[in-house]
Amino acid sequence: MTNQLTVTVTETPDAATPPPPVGVASASVAPAKQKPHGILYYLGLGLSGGLFMLVLALAAAVIVVPAATGSVPLTVLTSSMEPTLPPGTLIVVRPVETGDIRIGDAITYQIESGKPAVVTHRVISISSSSDGSKTFTTQGDNNGAPDAEPVVSEQVRGKVWYSVPWIGYVNQAVNGENRSWIIPTIAGALFLYAGYMMASAVAGALKKRRAGD
């Protein structure tokens, strides 16, 4: 009878590969959430953007458009054209041919031919002479009677193109000597404000992008 020797081999863990620690769970670190802005933030942002666009529109109406078209911005100082053009209204007067003036148009004309003082009243009738010249009978919307003297073609400075209420006094303030410093100041303030708005928008977008990474 032959005796057999049985050898039991027990595998031991590789010393180079330590077993996972007991009781330790792996966890992923979630990125911190950006605190949402409140309603006041968005309200202020909307108001500032709206104010910026309003200032740009007014600057275009008062300065850019008249300069580009050869028109003249004037301020209504009396109540003769109420309620259509009350005092303080800015009117932009565009040069026109007298043949293009129609009854119902508001025209600006020299009170005395050749003198700088002007008035703006509405045309209520047009007369033509045999030589082709025209005269215009005018009247203020708030006046009870037509103007005493008819307006000849040489007196006409132009026709009211458009008007902006309450801005006339601002236009009056920037005329003359004040224009030399008020216009550059306003333009500089607008550029600074535009730069601030653009920088704030870019910074906000970069911050939001980093928070999402």
C-alpha cells in the first residue's frame, strides 16, 4: 500500500496590492452652486440698460440726426402752439422747398425777414401770385386769430420734422458756449457707462462658466 502525500497550497494576497480599506466610501466633490441673483439685481440691470438706451436715443434725436440732415433743433418757449407743442418741447426743423409746404404744416419762419428771431406756427392758407411766388397765412394752435402779416418764402426756415417733449430746455442749455464742454462730458460719460456694462457682462459670463466646470 502506497501512502500519498497531500499538499495544500494557500494563496496569500499580493503585498504590492493592499486590500481596500474597510469602512471608507469614495465620494465625488460636487462643484459649489452659484448663488442665484435676486429680483432686485435683474430689476437694476434692466433699468440701467433701459436708461442707457434712452440716453442714446435722446442724444441721437437732439444731436446726431439734426447734424446729419442739416436740420436745426429749436426750443418752444411760448404757449402759442399748445397743446401740440407746449413750452419746453424740442422741435427739429428741416429745410424744405416752399413748394412742398402744405396747409396744416407747422413751419418755422423769421418774424422779420432777414432777422434771426423765428417763430413756429401752423399754415392755415396758401396764396400764389402771378409771378409764381407764394405767401403763407399762419396761426398758432392756441391763438384765436391768424398772424397779422403773411409769411413770404424768404422768411421760411423750414418745416417741423419731429418733436421731443420736455427736452427743449436741455437743448437750450447746451447751445452757445456751454456746448464746448457739455457735449464732450456727456459723450465721455456714455462711453464709460458702455464700457462698464460690457465689462460687467463679460465678468459675469466668465464666472458662470467657471462655476459650471
